[in-house]
Amino acid sequence: MTAAHVHGREGCLDLLERLSEYLDGDLDPSVRAAIEGHFSDCEPCVAFLRSLRNTVAHVGELPRPSLPEDLRRACLETYERRCREG
């Protein structure tokens, strides 16, 4: 970390606002490069990214709960009705 960078200030907050887009690969290459530059200078943000990636991976491994049949049916009926009303 350079002397000019202090973790938790504006650069870190800007990064957090774009982190989901960064992980999804939905950023303009120049913005992505700026974020990666930030990571090269901010170990706490790198640690947060690592933790977030681990969390996403673990949540993705959880079994999906099934909805009770009556709730599933009610959701589908509501969706179909709103599509018709359009």
C-alpha cells in the first residue's frame, strides 16, 4: 500500500459500489483496470474480495429449498395474471 492510499476512503467505497459488476464481468475494460489497480495497492480490499468470492462459492453449493406447492402455484398464477394484464 502506498503512502497516498488509506484504506476505507473514497477509492475503497467506489470499488465496493462496483464490486458485483466486477465479479460478474459487467464492467467497461477501463473501469475494470482501475479496480484491479486499486487491488494492487489495497490489501484490505483484496481480502474483502477473496472473502466475497468464497461466500458466493459456498452459497452456490447450498441446496435450493423447494417452495411449498401452494405458494409455488400462487406465485405462478399471480405472474400469469400480471402478464395477461400487461
